[in-house]
Amino acid sequence: MSIKDILVHLDVSEKGAYAPEFATSLASELGAHLTAAGVVVEITPPASFMGEFPYDLMVEAADQAREAAKAAYEKMKQAAPAALGTELVMIQAVAGQAREEFGRLARHFDLTVVGQGGPDSGADDELMAEGALFRSGRPVFIVPYIHRGPAKLGKAIVAWDGGLAAARALSDALPLLKRAGRVEVVSIAGKGLPPDELPGFNITRHLSRHGISAMLKKLPPSD
């Protein structure tokens, strides 16, 4: 599989700009198209609310969020290489459904890039990682909140237990693993197993047939 269609969540906060920068450089390196998703969370009155709800303030807040997403997209687009194709899509949903909508949108892309969300992040609806992971069925690249600058693909670690989820994740990651200068397959196994029975032995052989030289590392079991 090649990665030619990437989705990135536009976090409009100042601390959230690292994911679009990462996605821009990754899309450029892979020759992929990049779609940025801005999220507008609608404010709804609680069931216990009494009195007249200020709907004009709700509309104003939604307009401000929409404009902030457009501004974040323009900033991303201006910083991107001229040859990179980009576009902006908007998601507007009530609180609690934004992640669901983002996950459904992510089903239409080869890869979704989202920020991890730092310790000072806002409401859950601003964090799209959960929606992409559990609602898209597609691979997700979560950029750590401490990361700054372009994508760095020089080293990759594969956590391998021989299970279905690990097999699917590794298969989806092949285009990125091929670009890594160093790949380690890390597995945890019991004592006394011969090398050909250590979980991960067969998968390193599989990777080698894709031109990926991977080192197998065994970690001791713990309580």
C-alpha cells in the first residue's frame, strides 16, 4: 500500500500547530495530497437549563471557530511547498459527536495525522485521536505534543505480540517503515524459547522480504 491521501486535524490552539506542520512535511515527502479538517463544536443548552438560551452567542462562537480553522489552514497552506495539494473541510457537530464525525471522515483517507494533546489540552471534543483510532478503521499517526518541526522517520519501533491488531498495524505502517533507517521489532516472551520460536522472528523475516532490515529485541516478562 502506498500513502497518497492524508487527513490532518486542525487544532486551532497555539500549542496545537505541531500536527499540521508534521503532516505537511510527511505529505510532501510521500507525494500525497493533504486534507485539513477544521472542527466546529456547536454549543447546546443543557437539559436542566431554564430561561432563554443566548442562541446569538452560540452562533457567534461557531463563526469564530470556523474563522479560526480557516486561518489555521491558510497558515498551513502558506508554509507548505507549492507542489503540495491541499484542501480544507469543515466538520460541525454538537458536543460529544465531533470525534464520531471525524472518525467517519477519516475512513476516506490512507492515513490520519492527529496531535496527541498535551497536559493542558481542552475538552475531549477537541481531541480527535480517539475518534480516528476507534471509528475510522484506518491507520493513525499520533504526533507527540512535545514534537516540533517536520516529520522524522529515521527510527521506528514495532511492538509485536503476534496478534491481529499488531499484524494490521505493521501492514499499514510498511510505507513508513521502508523509509526508516533503523527498525526494531520489540517483543516480550517467556524464558528459554529458541530464537525461531521467539514472537517476532517470522515477522522480521517478512520485513526483510520487503527490503526492511529489522532488529529483533526481546524484553523480559514482568509481573
